[in-house]
Amino acid sequence: MRGILLPLLLSLTAAISGAAADVPFTVHDLAIGETVLAQGAHLKLLGVEETRDPIVHAIRRAQATLDIDGQTITLECGNYNLPRKAGAVQVDCSVTGGYRKGEAVDPWKLEKDARIRVWPADAPWLPRGAWKYPVRQRWFVSATQIGNEPTYIDGGDVATRKQIYYHTGLDIGGAEAFTPVVAATDGLIVSLAGAKLPDHTAPVIAPRYDVLYLLDSRGWYYRYSHFHSLDPSLKLGARVIQGQRLGLLGKEGGSGGWSHLHFEPYMRFPNGKWGSLDGFPFLLQAYLADYPTPLIIAARPHKFVRTGEAVTLSAHALHGAPAAPIPEVTRTYSKPGTYSELFEARDAAGNLARDAAIVSVLDAAHPEAPYISLHATYSPSLDTHAGQPITFQARAFLMYYKPVPATVTQRWDFGDGSAGESHSDGNEVKLARNGYGRIEHTYAKPGRYLVTVESTAPDGAQARMFLDVVVHP
């Protein structure tokens, strides 16, 4: 019993102080005009600006402007942004008030205009070693949904959507039945495959057959969802150690049909309520500790436009420093579909980083028309060597096409002069075990290969994705 009471005591401490003893940040929910003393600095929320698209009126960008000890700073909130230094502190904005859904279940439990987190200027975002990266694969191997980004990979960006689903937690795309999921922290298994320990009544625990919940020493709960299979050694009420294998990544449960790990930490916020904690900075810190990488860029979140509408795409550095600014590009698309635009950068040592901007394009005249999107991925992605077979997977998502074709073709260009085809099911049955098309490819020589995969809907609408594959000698 003592092992359970200690984390709960830490959780209560976090609720009172804003942070547990080993958490270097404090959380402050602020109304516009409100001032707070945090980490020795005076912060005042000056304003919040939320930009919505004209089609479904979803928030696509949120900004919070603060005065910090007389310095004005504007933060980009959520959406793959990291804490920024301002004087003696680091700050970020994880969510703003406009994201509240008005549903019975509110994942953030924000009751004011913005949630601000504050660290000492030179503190790590979490203590070093606090998290491990929860999937054994390279960073940004495939698509993600992170930081209040409206869901889109399974065709969610359609004008007919009745409810905007702003994604909380960390969706990390990967290869179904191939990618291992590991414990980010030491923890107690409080829910496993639909069962739950009766003493754990936090409202964020929602048992399901494909879901695992852990409780760590900070008093945070962690949700791991959509397992293809859970490791049979796991037992309800048992403890796991950091890095322990939990199972294989999949698309079970409420995945929408695309293969990914939904990884979501929860904490009790200063208002006393349990809610979703933006874990993106911690995820990046964990990855860099496990897999040191000199340069990482992000061209995310995805964009959402109509045909004929110009959109400006950009990328920014998440880690390291590009030797030259990453140029923005402006694109206009004449046909609806899902498009991918590549960004590249090098640092002073010549290290290459890549990411792709995803653009969802709807028919300007008929935004409610059928829509195609695509998810592609591969495994293995770490320590991949010449002569080693790689499994590539792809699934097209045909929204509102009637009838859905029995098979949809994906065309592959592997970047080494070879090509191939795979066939998926259009996501007609979301949880179909054979829903993804698979194709194997072996690279004869080491190198860095840009893979292109494309698919076409019955009416000619197109979807395209890029994959960045590193092959070692």
C-alpha cells in the first residue's frame, strides 16, 4: 500500500504547489490582465489571439502575449512549439481558452484564457532521464498529431465534421505490429486491457482493451493506446521499469484506422482538476537523450486550405542550428487531396535534417465533397543497414466515397531508382488487420533515401507523403 500512497501524496503536493518536487516547472492558468509571480519573475497575460480557418472554423494557430518583468513576448501555443527564454525564466503556452470543446469531457480543464508553464531559464524541461522515448523508432518517422492540432490523418479534415477534435496527447505514427512500445517512466500499472485498480479513481482513467495506464512517482498518469498487442508479461498492479517493453504499436480501439501510439500524460492542475499535460517538449528531450541527433527540424502542424488558395509553408529548428535560414515556400493546389512538401536544412557541420509539411486541400466549390488522405510508414528505422529488408506500410483513407473500392493502390518510389506498389482498403473497416498495404524493399548501398508514396481516389483526387530513410553500412 505504501508504494501507492507515495505517488498519490506527490500528486496532492503538485495540486497545491503547481509542481511536484522533481518537476522543474510551475503551471499558471491566467485570465487576460492577470499577473502572477512564477520562478521569481512577474508574468502578466496581455492578450490571446486565435486564428480559425474559414471552412470548419477550427483554431489553426493560437498566440499568447505576456509581459515578463517588463519584457513583452508572444508565444505560439502548442502545435510543436517549445518553451522560450525571457529574462530569468523559460515559458510556454500549452493551450488557450478557445480550444475548449464544450463537451462533457474537457481534456485540458483550463478555466481561464491561457495555460502558461514557467521554468528557471537554464533548467531542463524535465529532470534529465525522467522520460525515455516511448517507441523504438526514429523521430518523425511518419505522421503525428500533437499539441492541439486538429486531427487529420484518418481524413478528419472534412467540411462535414460536426465536432472539431483538437488532439491532446502525443500521436506518434509507426508501423503496425512492428514498432515496439516501451515505458517512458517507471510506473505502476493501474489499468490494463480494460481492467482497473479500484483505488485509482482519477477521471482521466478510461479502461479499454487496447489501453495501458501507468502512474509514476510524480503522481502523473500516462495513457498508452492502440496497441496491436500488449506484452503478455504485464500484470495489473505490477510495476514496470523505464524502457521495459509494453507491446507492439497498432491501430486498435479508437484510432480512426491509422497505426500509431497515443501517448498522453495527465496531471492534477492548480485548479484541482485532472487534465491533459502537453508533453511535446519532454518527448523531444527524451528522444535526444536516447538517440542523440545534431539537427532536427519541424514543418508541422499540417495546413488546411481550399483549391486555388495560396498557402505559405515553413519549417523551424527544434534542436540544433541550421547553417542558413530555412526558406518558406508558397503553394497553390488545383486539385483536392493531401499533399506533402519537403523541407531540408543542414547545420555548420553538414548534418542533414528533413521534415515534410502536410497540406489538406478541399474542393473550394464543394468542400463537403469526398476526400482522400494517406498514412505511410516503415520499420525498422533505427540502425537500418544495407542489405537489410525494410517493411513499408501505407493506407489510403477515402472519406465519403460511395462505394469504397475494394482496394486502393499506393505507388512507391524508394529513392534508389526502384519502385513498387501496395494495396490498402480505403479504411472501409477501420480496424481491419489487413487494412494497410505492405511492401518490402532492401537497399543495396548505404545512404539517405527520400521515399515517395502516392495514392489516387476514384475521382482523381491525390494523396502524397514522403519518408526519410537512413541506411547505414
